[in-house]
Amino acid sequence: MGYHSVVCVKQVPDTSNISGEAMKPDGTVNRAALAAIFNPEDLHALEAALDIRDAYGGTVTVLSMGPLGAAEVLRECLYRGADRAVLVTDRRAAASDTLATSYILAQAVRKLKDYDFVFCGRQAIDGDTAQVGPQMAEKLGIAQVTYFEKLVELDGRTVRVRRNVGNGWEILEGRLPLLLTVLDTANEPRPASARRVMQRKRSRAVDELRKEIAAAMPGASEDERENAFADGVEKLKMAGQLIEQWNLDDIAADLQWCGLAGSPTKVHRVQSIVLTKEGFTEVPPTEDAIRTMIHELIVDHTLG
Amino acid sequence: MISPNRKGEVWVFAEQEDGRINDVTLELCGKARELADTLCVKMGAVLPGWNVRELSYRLIAHGADRVYVTHDTELEYYRTLPYARVLCEMITRHEPQIVIYGATPIGRDLAPRVASEMKAGLTADCTDLEIGEYEDKKNKTVHKNLLLQIRPAFGGNIIATIINYDRWPQMATVREGVMRMGAGDPSRSGEIIEESVEFSDFEKSIRVVERHREARKVNLKAARTIVAGGGGVGSKDNFQLIHDLAGAIGGAVGASRAAVDGGFIDKTHQVGQTGTTVRPALYIACGISGAVQHRAGMEESAKIIAINWDKEAPIFSVAHYGIVGDLNKIVPMMIKAIKERA
Ligand SMILES: Cc1cc2nc3c(=O)[nH]c(=O)nc-3n(C[C@H](O)[C@H](O)[C@H](O)COP(=O)(O)OP(=O)(O)OC[C@H]3O[C@@H](n4cnc5c(N)ncnc54)[C@H](O)[C@@H]3O)c2cc1C
């Protein structure tokens, strides 16, 4: 029987490589100019789930909320060993803050029904909030363990895990289902396997297929395209290559808790970091000048 | 969720472990006191724990008018669910308008759980909090006296101001070390209010089997002077220069991430967004470019000396003294100059 895990993964702009071109003249970030990457800590969340499946059996389902492009990170999960992939995508989910996001993801997990573990990365590099995991756990009415580093013991419905809190660690015992947020020190994510890439590279979400057909049949009539699309969906299903695509209705989301309406926090103002050139005392690199500087610092009680 | 309550108090979650109040809590008390004074309301602290009543006096000394103590064996060690129950109960009973938490492993675990149950907003890792107004142009309304929650976003490349005008309390976590800790006034008086809370079996279901804490080996936050080395130091061997200068002025050793990644020094010494935030009397940056993630952790230092051979390095934009040149020559000159004075 084994354990069923759901792993939440996010596609994020690569904030670690922001260059001048990525800033718009008004000081806001031009997301389009940034590479979209797999949120680094989510890879460790995926690995933790795959580890459990490999050791005890069961399944790993990956779940992402985002624009259609996020299907890319789901495919990456399939290449690394995930069994099933679900993309929640809906314009009405745009502008969701962490609370609305956690509501939507929790609704999707509910729809998946039987789950023992929910894994999230500790935090995403575009916001660094670390809030979505704990908020999802609350919405699902299950316990959470953040800063997960190691599975110590798993016996039936009882699990012991170690969490690392920076200035120490602790081992907690709880009962499944449980939500865990995973640190990057927890494991070494496995790479995509060549065999799985071959198997799963044709996996598509329905809207991706629709786009591909529109691009491939520019002169065709609406009907012809629809037929090709229906055919394509059938083929993907048969081959087990369909990335399930859900909208807010599919997960029975109450719109008052989604998107802008469901988000208590609002962005009031955004400023880019501009270097303030206030000027400083330039000290020439000579012994005399440095002696004078040290003297000044002693006189004003900064030193000594 | 509670609705906006203009008479509500300003609260701090009082984080304690093993009978010790975390420094960030006292830093936050100072800030909360300021916010409460601006709003002309009382400032409160919520203190869950076991045998923690005595700690109330420190919270009062640092500005609390009221301390809500929940004393229960279930609260001996921090666990998400019982602590979240206490916070949610207190918020429901007393309807504060603002609740702030330290952005520590505890605060960052607890606050989102509470925010979700209360269906309230939460902003993570704020570096500043102010009271201000927000004009909602679409609905032509002005929301006065809101908590402006200021934080770096997008990997530190932008600063965002976040507000929450309808689903209260307004909540935020604040990074350690960014607010100044006051000296505390033991003669201040305040009220201690004992509150009892019931826990469900589910809330008690997680058990702490083993627990281990290390004393912080490197106490950068408490250091009056910090000498920090970066990628420009070049090697672990050469990092001895940084240790030597720190030794000469009696300061602590800090580092940029490039120095940590290069293996020159342990990660516990890292200053910056993903390291420690410091505000010493003097910060000496040697061979550090001054990337925004680094500056975020040190730019509040009272005095900054930057040593870098690239005169365009961004570190100079926050420096008070700038020395353009090779650190391998300049650092020994500084050591010599200091030794001469002693
Ligand atoms: C999400 C995220 C979080 C981060 N968090 C942090 C953080 O907490 N702390 C942090 O520090 N960084 C952090 N960084 C990394 C940060 O972006 C920079 O890469 C890092 O600070 C660079 O360190 P550095 O300036 O020491 O090294 P470098 O970029 O290598 O710069 C070295 C500098 O030394 C100068 N130099 C070289 N040789 C000499 C010499 N002989 N004499 C004088 N000057 C010399 C050079 O001119 C250069 O300016 C983070 C990055 C990301 C994406």
C-alpha cells in the first residue's frame, strides 16, 4: 500500500541573477526579463517524497499553481520520478497573496483526497515568506512541521521527523497526515533520468496542447482544430501523458477567498533599490591617512 | 478575522525558550511601544509558556502596558498548534489592531498558522514598520493610521510597502536585529493578566521526543565592532588578516556570502539577508562588493569603513570612510595604526 504524498512546487523568477535589464525604468521588476526556474527548495521537497515512495511504496503527486508556463516545472518533476502532475491555473487566481494561494492549493489537495504527506519547500525565492506551507496545513486541518531535515522513523500512521531550527534541532512525533516544509540540507535531489525524460517529455497540460495545435494548423477551421484537439487529449490520456489542468471551479474554490478579493495584504508601494550616493570621506591608502582615520574614530568613541 | 478596531492594542508575541526571552522580542517591544504611542493605544505582549510569569516584568520594562500570560504544561516547549491556539484565542478575546512576531524559526512557523486561522493578513520579514495612510483611489476612500509593513522583496532587489486595511489584525514578522533594543526601564509598571486556554487532542498531538539547543557560537549581533571579509580576501589562509584586524580592535569577525561559499569561514559569520543583520558601532568591510543582499544586513551600522580596490563598488554607497586600494596592503596598515595607539 505505501504512502501517498503531494508535493507543492512553484516556478519562480530567478531572483538571484537580477541584472540591470530586469529593472524597468519606473523601478519595478520586469518579470518577463528573468529566467523562470524551479524554486530551489521545492526540489528538496520532491526528493523527500520520492525517498518515502522508494522505501515504502505509494505515489508522489506534484501540484503547482501558476500560469500555463508552470507546466514546465511539473514536467521536470515527472522526469525526476513523480507519478502524477496537476496544474492549477486560472486568471481569477492572479494577485493572490500567501493566504489566498494557500486556500487554493489546499482546495486542490482536498480534491486529491487520499494523502498522507504534503511536502513544500521551506520558502520560495521570489517572496521568501515561508508562509504558504503552514497556512495550507491550517486550511487542511492537519499538523505541520517546518524546517524538516530528516525522516527518523515511519511506522504505520506514526512518524518521527527531525527539524533544524538553526540554533539546534528537535525530533517531533506526530500522526499522519502531516504537512512538512523541507530545508535544502535535507537531501540531495536526484537528477532527471534519461529514461524518464524519454517517457514523459511529451506530457502536456490541455492548454499547452491547444496552443500547439493552433500553431501547427494555422489555416485550419475552428472545427478542424477542435477535432485535432479532442484527438490529442485522447492520445495523451491513453499514453498517461496528460498533465491534469484544474481551474478554480474544478477545485470548488469559493471566489471570495481567491485572487485579489481573497488577499488581505495589498501592495501599497514598491521602490527599487537605488544606491544613495551620499558621499563618504575618501581615505587615501597611506599610513598617515589611515592613522588619522583611526584617531578620528577613537576621538568620537567609535573605537576604544 | 476581526474587523478594523481602532481602539485595539498593539501586540508583540513574546517568544521565550528555556525561561529566556528572545532578544528580538525586546527589540519589537520598543517598536510596538512607538506604534502604540502614535495610535494612542495600549501596548500588550502575549506570553505563552510554562512558569513564565516572571518574564512579564522584562516585557513591561521594555514598554508593555499589559502582558497576557498563559501558563500551561502543554506550552513548556514551543509547538505550533498549542501556541497557535493561544494566539488565536487572545486575538479573538481582545481584538488587537496589530500583532508583530520575530521572524525567527518560531515566529515564522507560528504567525502564518495564526494568520490562516484568523483569515488575516501577514507580511513576512519586515525591516521597518510605520503608521501611515493609504488612499484607495478606486473606492475614493482614505484609510488612516494603518500599519505600513516594509520589506525587501524579489531577492532584495525591491522594497515593498504592504498594507492590510480590512481583515485585521494587521500582522507582520520582523527580522532579528533590525529594530534597536532599548535599555528597558525596570520602574515602569504594567498589568499582568492570566489567561487560560483549552487545547483539543488534535492540538496536543505532536510530541517533542528530543530537543537540542546550541548556544550561539558567534554573537555578531552583540558585537560593537565587526570586521568583515568578502570574496576579495581570496583564500582561507588570507582570511587570517581579517581575524588579525578584528583581534587588534577587539571586534567580531563577519563575512559576505562569497567568503562563506569560498570556504574562508563558517556560515555562522555571514552578514546579510540570509545571514545575520547587524548594527554595530563600527563595521569594516574588506574586499566586499556590497551586493544588496549584503548591505541589507549591515547598512544600519553607525559607522562603516569600506576597503575595496574598485572605486565603483556599491559598498562605497553606504560607507562613511572609503579606502580605495588593495586590502592586503591596507589591512596591515590599519593593524599597525591601532597597535601604535594602544
Ligand atoms: C537570495 C540571496 C541571498 C543572499 N544573501 C546574502 C547574504 O546574506 N550575505 C551576503 O553577503 N551575500 C548574500 N548574497 C550574495 C550576494 O548577492 C553577493 O553575491 C555576495 O555578497 C558577494 O560577496 P562579495 O562582495 O564578498 O564577493 P564578490 O562579489 O566576489 O566581490 C569581491 C569584492 O572584493 C573586491 N576586491 C577583490 N580583491 C581585492 C583586494 N585585493 N583588495 C580590495 N578589494 C578587493 C572586488 O573589487 C569586489 O568588489 C545573497 C544572494 C542571493 C541571491
